[in-house]
Amino acid sequence: RAVAQNALGTSIGQTHFFSTSESGVGPQVIYVNTNSGSGPVVMLKIDSDFASVCVNDTARYTVTYQNLTRRTLKDVVVQVILPKEETFLRSSRGSYADAANTITVLVGDLAGREKGTFEIESTINSRSKSSDTLVTTATLVYTQQSNRAQGDAIAYSLINVGNCGNNGLAGLAIFGEGSCIFWIIVLLIILIAVLITRRT
């Protein structure tokens, strides 16, 4: 909690409790509490299907949110920001803004204990480099109906870009012209051709 004090008095800020998963990679689940006298207000998380990807792979995210109170939350909006290394493909809900690479879902009223979800797909584009960590962020904002207090929650998902180019070079080395496998295959083809010729 932040507290500010000046000649006009004392202002006490909101209390926030953040709880994340222990792993450094993967979905981060955020619970937010706006005052010290109550439990968490909302839950927000974003899951990715893959922890590691290559260029041109498709990344899939599932965003889940829930009102953890018994009272309706007003003006609920969920926004997801994709990194520049990902190109948007589709979303099961909401609208996409190309300039900011964001997906915005206008939820509106979220009843007590109500839960929602939506999915997003993107392509890993050529801006990504090997060993990059791509951060996709989800933000939820809301207004409490009882006192019109506003709050927000932030969650994120991390995806690692693998060293996929080297795997392709390794494959070329195995089957390249200078490899043992290449010459074994060539010899087998010659042997088969000689046997066929003798039989005819």
C-alpha cells in the first residue's frame, strides 16, 4: 500500500496482493485485492499452449478471468498486448487494433462469481530471434458497483524462441553430399541397379 502525506492531509492508496506461479515461464495467475478489509476481487490468467516456439509457428493463448466477489463488477474490459515478434491471426472474442498489436474484449457487467474466457492465435514472425523471450500481457480493469472504486489486474505469459535454424543445418549435415549416409545410399542405389540389370 502506498501512503502520501502533505499539507492538505494524508492519502492512503489501495492495497494490492499479487500471487504468481513459481515457474519463471508459463502462465502467471494474478489475484487483486483493492482494500484490506476483503479478499481478492478478481482473478486473471493467460495460458500458452507452448513454452518454446520457432519462427512461423502458431502460438495459442487462453485468457481466463473471474469475479471472485458476490457483487457485480461494472465496466469490465480485458486487453491483451502481443509482442512485436507475433502477428495476430484471430481471437474468439473482441476486436483487434493493428497499431498497438492489442486485442480488446468489452465484457461490461461481470456478475458475482462469474467467469469468462477467450482464445487468441498468432504467428511467430521473422522479427523474433533465437533465445528471445516473448512476453504477452493481459490486463483487466473494472469498477466496483458499491463504491465506484476502480481496480485492475495484470497477468502475463512467457514463450521462448528456440534455436530452430541450427536443427535444420544439422539435418543437412546428416544427409549432405559429404556425409557417410549420403554415400551409403548412393552405393545401395548402384547395387540395386546392377542386380536389376543382371536379371534382365
